[in-house]
Amino acid sequence: MESDIRGIRRAFVLVGVADGTFLPFIPLYLLERGLGAAAIGAVLAGMALVWLFAGLALGYLADHRFRPERILLAGTSAAAALALTLVLARDGAVLGLLIVGLTLVRSPLTLLDAIALRKLRTLSRTGYARIRLGMSAGWAVSAVASGAAYYVFGLRLIPFIYAPLTAVVALWVWRAVKPEAMTADAATPALKGVRLGGIPLAMVGFLFSCLLLGISLAATQNFVTLQISVLGGGALLVGAAAAFQSLTEIPTMGYTHVLTRYLSHPALFAIGCAIYLAVFVAWALIPNALVVALLKLAVGVGFALTYVAAVTIANDLSPSRLRATGQALFKSVMFGLAPIIGALGGGVVYGTLGARVMFLASTVVVVAAGAIALVAVPVARRAAEQPLVAIEATSPATP
């Protein structure tokens, strides 16, 4: 089991390195090819739409048909090949379509968290954050290095850097992330209380909170990249901003297990939303590109708290036989459905009313996300936490 944990931990690092050369620069990449804010928002919304349905489908397949490690290998291999086709794009529209297609084939990356939690078993609440921080570390180094390269040589290098790094991810998954034998997990007791369409009402409330948080993030994180450019920053500062976020994600994730001794996961989620609130207000008022980028340091803390809390809450609220589906559901809402609304709405507001209005409007949404999490999720945790822990304790412990 120790080799399995090492394998998945390094897979997270490699994914962070590969994604750090591509994802932070998509808005600039499209802007350079002639697309405006609204068109860039449409491309980002298309990516989110694909991520939404692909994530749900893959979660189902991982729980019922195929081992998630095999799906992950197929997706990363296809992404490495398709990334090279970005070189063929001659205008923004074609590039946008190719990026949406690339999003589809790399969607199996949504299964990484489910794979990690399955391998950790009873240590999932403390071990997951320490594994996930490897992705942030890889992202930080990669974003700065690639941002410097793009600043000097141009964004046309993106396919030639991203494609081979994704191929390395595929090779590592094939070599070190081995599928586990299919075993019957002990059934998790059904959550008590009001249910909506068979889903516990607490889970519905949590997913709605994730939806609101995702909308605010899509409307701000994507377009703060354009704001940095408008204020005089370039690809180097955009890459540095992405690295700033990762620099604070890493220690925050590393000490999440300490925070959970005193605070519940819903409380951590709400605190992360409060941090986002402060940052959005600052982005609306500060007209300096460097300061805007440096505020990503605070964003890293907010992201670490909300993401780790959300992954753990989704894991707690999902039956053991449907853990991949539970992870896919929350990610499809937060990173699939929400960005469709946030990217489209954010692009329209940014292009018509300006950045200040867009950032301030996002503060209202993120406040609602944190408040709903505090109200909805603790009811489910109090009802389910003790039975769930007792059942998982019967599984073999992992290092």
C-alpha cells in the first residue's frame, strides 16, 4: 500500500506541473488570437459544460464499469496527443474549439481525488490534503517557469510544453498508479432526514453552496488574468500570480489536519469563502497589477480550505460504493455547471460594466455560498460522522 500512496502522490505533482503550463494562460492565449472578453467567457463556459457532463459520466463508469486508474490512463494519453493539435489553430475560434475538445479528453483527471481517497481509506481525512498539496507545489514551479518562457518566446510555445508533460503524466499513471482489486465495500448507512429525489437535503444544500462558490470563482479567477493584462502585467506576472496562489495552498493544505481538530469541515469551507470575499473587494478597488497578482497569496489559502473541505464533505456524504460518483457530482457542480454561469455572466459584466462591478457582484455570491454551507452541512455530518468512521475503521489501515 505504501508504494500505491507514493505513486498517487507523485501523480498529483506531475499533473500540477503539466496543468501549470496551460490552464493559467488560457484567457491570454485566446486574447492574443483576437477573442474579446465575452467570447473568452463563452469558451470557458464550453469547457465547463464539457467538464460537467464528462465528470458525471466518468464517476458512474468508475463506480460501475471500469477501474478509475484505467480511465485516467486513457484520458491523459489522449490529452497528450490532442494538445499538439493546438499548433494548427490559426484563429481564436478554432483555438477555442480545440481547447474545449482538450477539456473533454482530460476530464478523467476528475477521478484523481476518488483514487486517492480509496487508497487512503481510513486516513482520508488527514492524508488527502497532504497528497493534494503536491499538485499545488508542481503548479507553482511550473506556472512561474512557463510564464517566464512565454514572456520571452510567446504563448505559441504552449502546445510544445504542455503535450510532453501530459505524456509524462500518462506514463507515470501506467507505471505507478496500479488498479486495486475490486472488493465489496461495507455499505454506508443512509443519511437520516429529509430527502429530495432520493438525495439527502443536506447534500442538496451543500451542492448549492458549491454552485454559488464556483460561480463566483469562475467570474473572478478567469477575468483577473485579463485585469492583470489591462493594468500592464504580462504572461510572466500571470504565471507568477498562479504560483503565488500555490505557495499558500501548500502550507495550508499541509496543516488542514491540525485545523480540523478545532473546526468542522463546513466551518473551514465558510472561512475560505470569507477570504475570497476580502480578495474580491480588494480586486475591485486596487488598480495596480502587481498588487492584484500578490493577492493571489490570500486566494491560495481560501482555495485550500474550501477545496479540501468540499472533497472531504462529499466523501462523508457518499455511500462507500458510490464514492467516485459523489466526488464527480460535487466537482461537476463546482467546476462544471458553476463556471458555465460564471464565465458567461462574468464575461458579459466585465465587458459591459467593467471589472469593478463584476468583482463586487461576486462578493454577494460568495457570502451566500459560505452561509449555506454552515447551515446545511453540519446536520448531515452530525448524523453520519460516527457510523461512517466506525465502518471505515474495519478496512485495512494504510501507511
